[in-house]
Amino acid sequence: MNYLSLAITLYFLFSCPIEPTSSVATPEEIAVLLERHNFWRKEVGVPPLEWSDELANSANKWAVSLKNDNCGFYHSKTEYGENLWSGTSGAFPVSEVVDSWADEQKDYNYEKNKCKTGKMCGHYTQVVWKNTQKVGCAKVNCKGMTTWVCQYDPPGNWVGKKPY
């Protein structure tokens, strides 16, 4: 390689912005994610969740897979429960990730253990699933969007079972 080629390579290597592949949540994000999960859990009287690095690493692997699949947005096939969220990068606080799932509470009928017709509420029920003890999350940036993956252990949303 001649000096000109090396100079051009170094220029592009250090001057072109590179989107990070993905990342587990930062300590500040972890604090917010746990606080928001546990806020909603406390509201229905279930024990708080603990952070799991193992789940965060699993969520990170899935986030990378989604990015590598042209910014896909679909669930993994792990043994964990899972919630996904996506929004314009930098436009939403981390709290909005969990609160958007919990907002489905308005569409959940506890007595009937079902969602209102045409509505989703499985994200909410996973957030408040009584037997779930741990959560871990990661995010990926792709095409101007940030996608969050949170995984839960033990998983929730068992057919015929109420979340709490």
C-alpha cells in the first residue's frame, strides 16, 4: 500500500461517522429502565425486577441480529420473555420505552384477562408479570431509529394465566 492509499484509508476511517452496532444499557439507562419497570409493577403489587447482565447480553445479541437483518423488528426465539420498542434516535427519553409498553394497561381487562378488541396489551402484561424476576435490555441504532430489546426471566404471557 502506498502512502496516498494509506492516507485515504485513514481519512475515511477516522472522519466518517460510524453508527455503533449496539450496546447494552448504560448505568444511567439501567437505573431508568428498572425504575420505570418497577413503578408499573408496584402499581399492581408485584415484586420489583432486578437487572441481569446475562439477559442484557442476550438482548444485545438479538439487537445486533435485527440490525444485520436490514433493521428488522421482530421477536427472537429465546427462552426469555421479550419486549421491543423503536423510535427516532435521540427523540425519546429512555423512560418512554417502558412507559409506552405500560400504556397498554388501558387496553387490558384484568377480569377477562384479555385485551380490548383490536388492541395490544402483551407488552404491558410482560412488564407486570408477577413471576418475572429479572430484566436486561440493549439498544441498536439503525437508519436513524433506535430499537430497544428487553428480555425477561422467567418469561410471562402464558396463555390462560393472569399476570398478577
